[in-house]
Amino acid sequence: MPALIDNMATRIAVILLAGLVALQLVIGAVMILPAGKDRGGLFQLPSPTEALAIVEAIEASPPEARPLIARAVSSSAMIVRLEPQFPVDAGTRSFQPSPRRLLFARYRDAMDGRAFMIQVQPGAYLHAIAAPDGRLVAEGPVRMLVRLRTGDVLVMERTAPAALRRFVSRSAMLAALGGLILIAMLWLGIRRTARPVERLAGAARRLADDLRAPDLPIEGPREIRDLSIAFNEMKHTIRGLVDDRTRMLAAIAHDYRTYLTRLRLRAEFIADEEQRGKAVADLDEMGLLLDDTLAFAGAATAERAQAPPLDVSAELVRMVAARAEMDEPVALCAAKPGLQARVAPLALRRMLANLVDNAIRYGGMARLYAGPEGDWVVVRVEDEGPGIPQAALDRLVKPFERLEESRQRGDGGAGLGLAIVAALAESQGGRLKLSNRPQGGLCAEIRLPRA
């Protein structure tokens, strides 16, 4: 189904608009149908009195003014003009006003001996209207031709139905304007009703990625307000459960450090030097794991705050210089000078450190790029490694997820590095995205709010 009509606002609007159009068609049909005995005729001639007034006005005018008067009494529905002779067009039917034709009696009396005739299109019929003015109507275009006493022939031709004139009259125009206003009001009301539903759908899609997003505004009809309140309460509940779980993990990791310190001291009393070295190495690796766990817990439970502007380009230059002193293959390929983002310095440094370490470990080198994209500052860290299977890209930003299942520190740690980066990015109002480069290797992209 096309996206244009696949929403609640458009569907309701189409239904109401269809009903309004149907109502207008019914009203139009009623206005077009003649009343009483006039149901067969739509094209009306001027009444005998009106025709006589036009004839006398032109006869009483000077010859040079007669064409002007004829144009003056013409309208969009009736054309009045002067001809030298009675025009006889091919395909028209002419009716002569003989004494036996009672249909023309009122016109014959009004014309006072002037010769005249009525012409209609083939297949059309003349009808008399039961009205005091005794006007004639036809089922098609009709015209009346009168020989003036000046010698000219006056042609009064009706080209538009009388009902059509009624339909486009002032009352019909007011009805059309009223319909347009009604449509605008309906659309505004429907849009205001459907907008909270669209906002709720967007918030539901973002819930899994950002539990700290602002609450939905409580607006719209009562049912929508109740739904928004329920959604906000559900989000707070889920966020509380996740934060409680993360804080519990941090508490356990913190308590473990006490026991780890005791074991580290006791390991020094192991007589076998080889076993003592292995024990100390295991304890050091456990310490690094606890450090990663505490860092992840701190980033995951941190409240989002509006950080002051930070020069991202300068931070990248400093980091690359520090890595170069350690002979690490890290290069800054492109960075716009003075690139400002709203991010805490320590959070940016930790994110970059984790991503660069991963790029060196798995890709042999790290290339950095930074630039603006709309309201974002984008920092990319690329490598030339084997990349990541497409199905595992989203999974690797979750805690304790790794491609290598051994979880040995030498093989890449416990799987918290990318999770820490993702949590830190979200705490700064940004996000982390992983993708495989077409030419090979992995691209880790951090988007941060632009200052």
C-alpha cells in the first residue's frame, strides 16, 4: 500500500472527504433538476417581457449604438447579437410562430407583429413552463430570432442551462467555500489526533536503543493521553530494571576487587616461581575484567547531560601523537579543524581508545576521520582486518558478546569494549554504528551532537 495513504490521518480524511463529495453531488443534482413541469428543459429563453424590452431598447437606439447595446445585454449564458438576415445553420430546426402554435402565443403577442422564429439543435424539444412569464425552454441550445423594425435581425441565443447558472450562483460559491473550510478544519483535527500516535510509534521503535529518551508529551484525545502515560511508565520501569541490574553488576565487581587484592598478596607466598607467575597473571587479567565491568556499569547508568563544546579535531591530533610515541600504526587521515561537539573529554578519549585498540588488534592499523554531517559530528575509525559477519554487527555492541568465544584477555578481552563505547556514546546523546567497508575491513562510526 502506498505510504501516502497508509496512515490513520489520511484514511479518516479520505472517508470524510468522500462523504463530503457525495453530499455535494447530491446537492448539485437537486439544484440541476428543474422543478415541477420543467423537469425536461434546461435551456431557457428570455421571457416574452424580457425579449420585448431588449427589442425595444435596440430599436430606439441610434444605428451606431445598437451593436454596443447588444453586447451590453449579453452574458456568459445568453449571447445577443445583430444579423442582417435570419441565419439558417445546417442541422438546426426552426419553429415558425403560426397562430396554431399555442406554444408561442405569449411571444407572438409580445412581439406586436414583428417576425420571429425559434431554432433548436436536432433532437431537442421545446417545452412550455407553467410560469406566469410563459418562457420557453429546450433540451439543448436554443435561440430566438426577431426581425426588428429597423430591418436588422436580433439573435438571442441561450448556450448554458439555467440550472448550471443556478449551480454556479453566489449561494453555490458560498457552499464551495464552506466545503473548503470544512475540509481544512477536518484535516487539522485529524492531524492533531494522529500526530500523537505517530510520535508513540517512533518512541516505541527507539525504546530498545535509548531508554533515556525524553518522555512522550501527554496530549491528544483521552485515549491517546492514557496510552502515552502508560508508555512512559513502562519505559521508566524497564529503565529502572536495567539500571538496577547494572548497578548490581558494578557492586559485585567492586566487592570482588577486595578479594582479588587479598589473593594477589597471598600469591606472593607461592614457593613455585612458575606457578606464582601464572597466578599473578590470572589475577591481573581478572583485575582488567573488573575494570571493564566497572567502566561499562558507570557508562550505562550515567545520566545524560548537556556537555560543553569540545574541539574533536584537537583531541584526535593529541591521541594520534600519543600513539605515535608508542610506535602504534594510527593515522589521522581527515579532520576538519575546529570541529566542535558536545561531549565530555574523558568519554571521547575512552571511546577512541577502545576503538583504536580494536582496530590495531584485529586490523593491524587504525585510520581516523572526522567531519560534520548535519547536526552531528561523525568520527570514524577504520582498519584493514577481515571485518565482521553481517549477522554479528548488531550483536557485538551488547555486553559480553565476542566473535572469539574463549574470552581470554590476549584474544580480545571479555567482550565489553564495544559495549562500553556504545554506552558512552548514548550517555553523550550520540550513538555507535559498525559497518563493513566495501574494500575490506571494519568501520566504527561515532555520531556526537554538533555544537
